[in-house]
Amino acid sequence: MKKSILILVLIGMTLTLAACAAGPNQLRNTPDEDGEVAGFWLGIWHGLISPITFVVSLFSKAVYVFEVHNNGGWYTFGFLLGASMTFGGSGGGAASRRKRRD
């Protein structure tokens, strides 16, 4: 009985993770309405403002967190770099923590 429940849970988790997999971006390297393609620097900016953009995107259908008209890897790298700056992903806080002596 426990084994069948474990198998069902594993199948459910696998299906959930597969549903979250990213698909291809059909609009990569195509200009937007203004004729521009987002690159590295715009990716950093979008990453920095991602928390605010996420909240706004919940209430507006015209605002997206990630620009689909981008140049590919460099935009994605800039976005992740900006998001890590926003969320403090450098690990500096953990490195500066003092160890207590007993």
C-alpha cells in the first residue's frame, strides 16, 4: 500500500515538474512594436524591477515580467543578474555572519 502511494506521488511530482518546463520562444530576435529587441542591459533592468513588475502583472494584462522580444542568452543572463541583485543572491550575508564561540 505504501509503495503504491509513493509511486503515485512520484508520478504526480514528475508531471508537475514537466508542466513547468520552458518552451521555445518564437519571438526571439524579432522586434517589438517600437522596432527594438531587448538585450543585456534591458535584461538587467527588467531583473531589477521584477518584484514590482510581477505585482503589476497580476492586475494588468499588458505587463509581463519577462520580455519575449529579446536577443536570447544575453537578455536572460542580464535578467538573472538583475534579479539576483534585487533578491540578494550574492551570498555576502552568509559570508559576513560571525561565528559564535562557545
